[in-house]
Amino acid sequence: MTLRNYRIFGLVILQNVSGVLNLKTEPQIKTAPSSLQLPSGETAVFECRVENLGDRHIVWRRGYDVLATERIVLSPDPRITVAVDRDLYSLHLEKIDYQDRGDYVCQISTISGSAKLVSVEHHLDILVPARVESISESAYLTLQEGEDALLECKVSGNPSPSVTWAKQGSERLLYGTNCTGGSCVRIVNVQRSDGGVYMCTAQNGVGEPHTAKIFITVQYKPQISTEEEEELRSDRGYTKLDCDVEGEPKPTVTWYRGITKIQTSKIHKIQETGTKSSLTVADSSPNAFGNYSCVAENILGLSRKYFEIHGRPSPAIFLPMESQPVRDVYNLAWEVRSESKILEYRLLYRKLNQVKSDGSYGGDDWTNVIIPGSEKEDRNRIKKMTWMLENLDRQAEYECLVQAKNKYGWSQPSKMFTFKMMTDPAHSAENQKLSWNVEGSSTQTKPNLHFVYIYYLLYAPLLLF
């Protein structure tokens, strides 16, 4: 009984020992799961270190697709190879691309128990450099002023790229929003200054940032700018009229005298340089006097600018450095440009005695002085004139203007000139917030009623003829 029991017990022991031995010889995978992040184009290597493989086999698979056994490649993909170095089994995948991302499994089937599987799983993530391209409808945009523009670019890459927008030549970044498959920028009420090249740049830390360009053309009707003086004298043997023309599409420019279209001839020469169109009139005689205009036209409309060629004097320019007070006398000096002699001058002056609430100056009534011109024919184009104003208030401030007349008529009034009878330098009208000053452009202010009276004094005599 004891022996049987011993034998039975020994059998049990042997069976248990056999069970222990079976557990120790069961295959085991010592490689831990891993996650690989590699740029496209490189080679991914998946490892599987196995103990106690015995007569069993390892299998490499991706999903339900079996790629290889330990030494035999089963996949038709030529990029796949396998390698064995003792207990280390490797699967190599060359020239990886974005489609290769996913899970790769090394597994071994066992025969113990319920034939469980022993496996390790490796995850492959493909790092793809940022790539951006403009949507075809958005790459070249042509809009009219006032319309809205939608700029779109399609973005790809792994990890997901960040996107920035900028206009070429500007350091200011534009605010972009996510839209289907990429990024968008909306410009509301586009103006001509919005035209240019816009850049959509994507980057994700893999490789270099990538940029796509979008070109915007803003169409607008022609605009013409000219020099400040639009009344030109024919006093140099020729007269040159310039029109600086802008517009999109590029306008065509036509020159007219009155309503007659001007053609290039010995007298008239038309030249275009960049945005400037020039008409040269090679005639200084009164035959060239008259009204001229340049007309710029494109599909959105036209603009016209007028000129007058005449022989009248230029507006007089006061010479502050030659104008000085002496006691109660002020010596005024000015010059005008005229091809013919000056017949007479008209000088208006008055004393300023108060500052109004709006900052303008009030004063006495205007004094009108007619000054004879030179009796001799002066061939110099620049005519200088001096005139003494007497019996002035030594503590007062005055303002004045002057006109010149030759055989072709009166010039435009000069800019207002302001002076003090004290020894201080003459004050400019700009400092006094008047509409006219000595030099430079005038300061824009509300019109004063006394200017109406000035022009009445200047032009009333002309209305009589």
C-alpha cells in the first residue's frame, strides 16, 4: 500500500516535474514593444529576441498579412528582408513611406495548454516633412477693388504642420483659419494696396519649412496725378506736360487739345516711361496756347486731367530774405516768371489786429495798390520787383499778396505772405494757420470770408472787359 502510494506519489511528482520542465522550455520573447518614428525614405528595423524557440517558428505579420518567417520572406514587397543573429530575429523594411505606418507583430505559436500565441508588437509612425500647395482656384486671383479674397492652401505632413501666412515684403503675419484640408485667409474689401504675393508656409520640425505662393491682382479704374502746377507757360521754346497714370489693367493714355486727339508730329511728341505719359509741345508761340488733357482708360473706366498752356506770368513768389522792415517802412520783394514784360502788379495788404476763436487772424480792410511794371522790354524770364509800404504800424503784423499782368493777362494770386514790423524774422502764413504761406504747400484750414473779398478785388476789374 505504501509502495503503491509511493509509486503513485512518485508518478505524481514526475508528472509535476515534467510540467515544470515544460514551462521552462516554453518559448519566450524578451524584446519589449516599441514605437518607431522615422522620416520617409529610411529603413525601419523591427527586432524580436526569442528564448527557447526549439523547433517552433516565428512569424512576422502586419494585420492579417504574413510578411515573413524567421528566414523566409513571404511578402511580394521587395523592400522586405529578414535577418537572424543567434536568438535575435529582425525584419527590415527599406525606403519606408507614409503608407507603411502601422503595427508590425513578431509571434510564436506554442503547443502547451490551449496553443496560446506569444507575440510582441512594434508600431511604426512615418515622419513626413510639411508640404503645402495653393488651391488651383486660389493660386492666381484677380479681383476688383471692394471685393473679398479667399486665399487657400492645402497642407500635409506628419506630425500635423503649423501654418503661417504673410505678404511678401511685409513683416506682419496674417491670421489664418483652418479649412478643409488646409489653411485659409480671408481679405475683406480688397484695395489696390492688397495686391501682391502672399506666402503660405507650413512646418512640422521634419525637414525644412515649405512655402506656396498665391498671387493677387487688384483691378481699379485709372487715376492720374500731375505736378502741382497745371497751368503751364510756353516760355522755354517748348512745354512738357506729364501725367503719372496708375490703373489695373494698365490704362491706355490719349492726349487731346480741346476735343482734338493729338498725334505725334514735329510739334507734338508723346512718350511713355513706366507709369508716366508725357506730351512735349515744341512751340513757344501763342499758337500753342490752349487747353490740353490726357485721358487714361481701361475696362473699369477712364480719368482725365486738364492743362492750360498760356503766356501769363507765374504766381509771384515773395523773397523773405530781401524783405525787411525799417522803422515804419517795409520793403517787399518778389519775383515772377514771364517771357514778356510785366505791365503792372496788383498788391493787396492789410494789418492783422486780432486772433479769432478758430485760430485765424482778423484784420483791417484791404488796401489795393496798382504798381506799374517795367517800361523796358526785359528778356530775363525771372522778373524781380521791390515795393516799399510806408506809414505802417511799427508794432503790428501785416499780410499781403500780389498779382502780375503781362500782355496775355493776369497771373494767379501769390501765396499769402505775413510779416511783422518788429525785427523778428517774417512769420510764415503756415505758422499763422492761413491758407497761403511763403514756401511749400499751404496749410489746409477753413476758408476765411476775407479771401472772398480779396478775390473780388482781384478779379472784379477783369469782369468789366
